Amino acid sequence: MAPKPRPHRTSAASLALSPALIAIASVAFLLRAAVGRHGYSGRATPPLFGDLEAQRHWLEITWHLPPSQWYHYDQKFWGLDYPPLTAFVSYVFGAIAHFIEPSWVALDKSRGNEDPSLIAYMRLSVLICDLLVYFPAALFFVRSLRLPWRSANITAWALILSFPGLILIDHGHFQYNLIMLGLTLASVAWMTTGHPLKAAFTFSLALMFKQMSLYFALPVFVYLLAQCWQSNHGIRLFFQLGVVVLATFALHIYPFRADLGQLVHRIFPIARGLYEDKVANVWCALSPVLKLRDRFALTTLLRMSLATTILASLPSLIGLFRHPTRYTLLAALAAVSLAFFLFSFQVHEKSILLPDLPILLLLVVDRIADNPRWCVWAHVLNVSTFSMWPLLRRDGQAVPYFVLLALWNGGVWWKSRGTCAACPRTGGVVGMVYQLAVVAVYAAAAAIHIAEFAIAPPARYPHLYVLANQVLSCGVFLSAYAATTILAISPPTESTKPKIKRA
């Protein structure tokens, strides 16, 4: 009988040039382009339109105006409210747009321009950023795992590139989140391969692109601090890290040095309130009953959210400092970013994309290791995409939403055993409760979807289905927060740490 062929081992060079990886990247690119053919935020809804118009407007003002006016110009019409690296990227794409067709970014006169060629250009700009930042960062992270089998590398990269939530928001709704998330992903890879200075630099870039990267700042700081603590040259490393971070910040902030107050005011708009629209966090879920925004002053709500967020973050940060491994880093990144999403101030529904990243990486690590925990992360990621459904439906992204979820889940569950539990061992009371909870959540989500299409909400409660979505999602996110916090505090023992599956 002929011996069973062994799986193909993968070197770094073959991984970089693998036809299978190129095919996956091509499919991921085509999926993004297809989503871009559907609706977007604010389409044909004057006078402000939506996020695509906001991003286009920033191309306009950064190209035509000096940096001293970028954070001042007409704040009533999509005033620039992201850190300097976003502004610099906008300037580059504004210059290219002006070269192709000046009317696309004509100062003031181009507002509300929905020329199909302009929309195609804006969509292409996101695709370019995705290809230049997120795709290589994802591949870098996969390589950092040092998986010896080609099939494992292919699976890992496919899962990271194809997650629906990230695609639907950036290429559907319209954002550039994957630049921030790609830089964070690269930083995680640098941290876990022993390059703390490069990690600090790339994460500083993420912070300078979008302030929401602060969701990850505490775990990144604690992990690097733990590296300093364990190093024989810890004090020197600590100061080197400080120099890298401060120098990166200084280079970005220097053009705005004369008016730092306005820069901070625009980046942290406290006056906007506790949360925007309907978001699946604790404050929004409690507000229909407790009327928090009516009962408490804005400053009180700010202090409440700050204190709650810090308290919720502390356990996983302590666990990470005690056990600074790749797995505890991912668990702490997930736990702390979930704490920020659930309890912090001024949260958007799209902010769930930040916890999605480390949860996606946990899924990859556990899925490759054939650890049943991966099923938990898959369910959480499905619910996170579901939580953004009200936004995506308004944007005309209903068809891509259902199609991408079906494709991604087909890929995730392909060749799986079809059973999973809340912990590595199936069965028992915990496993049964977990399975019942999963069925209940999916049944409730399906019921909400069906009701939205079939039954008009009561006139007295026009947002009933949206609120039901957010309360259900919030419950799942609280459970995910608890699970990731426990993993950060009590990391897997040697017997349950991921073992590379040779298949």
C-alpha cells in the first residue's frame, strides 16, 4: 500500500509567491470591487450626503488649502475630524483627483458631486489602500505565525481577507478603516516576532490615521512594557520606544503646531454625546429604560464611561503583563477593544470593526490549531456584522450583506466537524448551554430580519427592530468580552495551546 503523501511544507519564499495565495488575493479584490457596485453612505441625500462625500470633501480641502486651515474650514459641512495621517492621505488622493478631473475636487463647487466617474475613483482609492496596506499586513501576520504547512497559510490568509464586516463598511458604506487596521495588524506581527521598535512605529502610524486606534493602545503599551520588564536592557528599550513614538507623533503634528488646541478639539469631539445613532453597546441598550442622556449631564456621562472603560480593561491588561504571549496579546486586544466599544464615550456602530480584528485573528489561530474555540469567534464575528445591518441596509448593501455572510461562513465551516462548544471540550452542561445560546441568537437575528421585511414597526416605536438588533448584539458582545478577558487572565495551558494541524 502506497504511503499517504505528506502535506507540503512552506518556506517564506514559497509563501510569498504561492499561486494559491495570489488566487485568494484576486478573489478578495473582486469581492471588494463587487461590493463597491452597490450603494454607499449618503447616496442622493442632500444637503450633507454621507461618508463618501465627507471623504471626498477632505480631498478637496487638503488639496486647495494650507494645512493651517484644514481643521478650521467650514466645520458645518464635514469638517476634518481625523488625525494628520488621514489628512495627508487625503491630500495625495486629492492631488491625483485634481490631475484627472479638477471638477471632482473644486473648492466648494464640488459639494454633492455624484458623477459616476468620481464615485468609481473614490472606490478605487479604497481598493488601492487595501492592496497597499491591509493585504500585505495580513500576509505578514500569517508569516509571523510560522505555520509549516501551505494549507494552513492559505486558510489563514483567506479568513483574514474575506471577513464580511470589514469589506462591507470600507467598500460598501465607504471608509478607509483597513489602513488603520492593517497598520495595527502589522504592529501585532512585529510585536510577536521580537521587533518592538517597528511595532511601536507602525502602531503610532495607526494612531495618527484614526483616533479609534486608541481602542488598542492600552494592550499594545502593556505588551511592550512587559517586554521591557523582561529584557536585560529594559530601560534602554523603554526610552527607545518613547523616542520612536514621540518622533512619529511630532512629524505628523508639526504642520499644525500653531493650533494644537483646534486639532485636539476636532479629533475628540466630546460635544457629540455618549453615542451616535443606534449602537450595540451598554449605554445605548440601557438608554430606552434609564434615559441616560436625559438624566445626566454630558460631563457626568463622560466620567462614567471613562471609569467603566478603565475598570473593564484592567483585568485583561494585568493578565497580559503577567503572560505576554501572542495568544494573550490577541485576547487582551479583543477584551480591551470590546470594553471600549461597550462602555466608552462617543461610540459609532462601525467601531465594532476594531474588536473584530483581534477576534478574527483569534479565530485564525484557533481554527488552524483545530481548537473548538474558533467556533465562538466565528459566531461573534457573524453577530458583529449583523449589528451593522441597519446601517448597511440604509446604504443599499442588503444583497452584498447576505451574499458575503453566506460565502464567508461557507469557507469558515468548510471541512469542520460541524460541532463546537464554549471550551475545548464538547459536551456537559456548559456545552449544552452554549449550543442553546447560539441557536437562540441566530433564531432571534433571523426573526428580526424577517420582521423588518414583512411587518412594519409600530408607529409609536419606529426604531423597534433596530433597537432589538442592538440589544441582542450587545448581549453577545458582553459574552465575548467575558470570554476574551478570561483567556487574557488565564491563558491556555500547554495542553490546550494551538498545535499546528497537518492537514
